[in-house]
Amino acid sequence: MRKHLGNAARKRLVLSHHKHLNIGDFLVDDRHDANGSDRFQGELIHFGA
């Protein structure tokens, strides 16, 4: 994280299996509809796209 996005982004990183419980602007995920990513209220960025 720090190498590519800087220290500020690393401090704000949240790893969770229950993605719909997180509040934020962006969700980076490799799947569109698993573990709550379809209910995330921010913008979904599909990893690998």
C-alpha cells in the first residue's frame, strides 16, 4: 500500500469480509456481488478490470 498509494492511504485501509458494513468513497474488490460488495454505498472499483 505505502509503495503505490502512500502512507496516508495505508493508514485508511480497511480489510473486511463484510464489505457492506464499511463506509467510504471507494471499494476495490475482485468480485461484483460477493460478501456485501453489491450493497456498498460508495463506488465499486473492480480489481483486475
